[in-house]
Amino acid sequence: MTDQTQATSERFGFGWVAGGLPPPVTVPVEYHLHAMRTALGAPAFRGRVLDAGCGEGVDLASVVLSDGCDAVGLELSAGGIRATAARIAGSECARLIQGNLLALPFSDSCFDGAYSYGVVHHTDDPSLAVREIARALKPGATLLLYVYEDFSNRSLSWRLALSAVNSVRGLISRRSPATIRRFCAVAAPVVYLGCTLPSRYFRWAASFPYPITQNPTVCSLIPDLYDRFAAPVEMRYSEAGARQLVEQAGCRVRRSARSRGWMIWAEKLPSQRRTGY
């Protein structure tokens, strides 16, 4: 495990349990997987499904309840393992494995579907991560993927704003997880008052990106800001770059959509290309 991967594990793991262990999910929650399906018009999963980077486990627990399938969650961090174990407590159809997306502990063609929300762009090698997910899929299986957008098709002002935020992230992400969390707690009221509230009432602020516009309270904004500033590695993509990310893994893109970033609905081709192995 590289130093960056270790740091990623520690920081995200801290974030998942910073507020204590969560309660079990007993009814489906409209969370990240729901957002991807809605934006892409993708169908429900069937059979055996991989949650590639399950984080705090909300989607892993929900996909079992909503789709009636067997689901396996893979998570790098110890904190994520603890949080997800609490989320899926009592479920007989959800399993949890600690591992690295860059070297999945699964045989070829063993899943009927997979999804990964906001994970591969935090790895040392996003292209390899997607190839590993595709390797574990059966031919014809569905893959849903979300990655950050690079703002290349937004205005100059937005690109400058992203550059400024990235400069701050470069400084903050080097601190300890506890220090980053404290920074986000201080920043959250400022972001909420300066961006979240205006986005609800003024046209000029309506296009502010997620998570600025989607958090109902200051407290709910803190973990999203932590997610943004804590990651040691962050890659961003244009729509073409996001599509190419899954195509280079031997998948055919069915649909793409910009919603909080770039979302891709793809299917594994009958004969997967092994580019880069």
C-alpha cells in the first residue's frame, strides 16, 4: 500500500465514524445509488452486485432491500468497515470485505453488476481501479460510476473558483484528520450562509455545485466538506474523460449525465480488453 493510499484510508476512515457508529438501515434510502439511477435512467440490479468502495454502507444496505439482490461491499478503510458493518447489521444478503480497488480480491466475471460512487478518483490509479471492477463483472453486466467533474465546460469564473478551492485543499489535506474536521466545522457556517441559502432563493446561485446546494443544515454540510478537503488524491474528469475511463476497461457506455459530477451507465463488453495489464 502506497503512502497516499494509506493516508486515504486513514482520513476517510476517520470521517465515516467521526459522529459515532450509525444505526442499521432497515428501509431503502435514496442515497448515491438512487441519484445515479435517477440521472441515468438505469434499471435495478439483479443477482450478485459489487459496491466498489462502500464507505459508510448506506447504499450497500439499501440495494439489498430495494433490489432483492445479494451485495458485496468492498471498503479500504477500517472506519468504513466499522460504519458499514453497523449499517448492514442483521442483513443476510449483504457481505463486507476490506480491500483495495486496485487489487480486487475477486475472481474474473463473478458479479452481475457493480457501482462505485465517488471512489475511483481518490485512488492512485483510477484507470486501473475501473479495469479491476470491470474484470470482476460478467459480460453484459451493468456498471454505474460517478467521478468529479473538472469544470472544463463551465465558465472561467467557475474554473477559477475550483482552482482556488483546490489550492486550499492542497494545504488542508496535509493536516491530521481531526484538524481537517475542525476546519470543516468552522467553514460550514460560512459556506451555508454564503452559498447554500443563496442557492435556494437567487438565480445567480442556483447553479452552485453539490454539496453546497443539497445540504439542509450546517451540520450536514460538515461531512461533505470533510470529504472534499481530506482526500490526499483527487482526480477530475470532463464528460469525454469519464466515458473514456470506463471504455478503456472494456465497457460500452450506454448513457452519461452531469449530476453532482459525471455519472456513467455502462455495460461490460463480451470480450474485455486488458489494456494496461
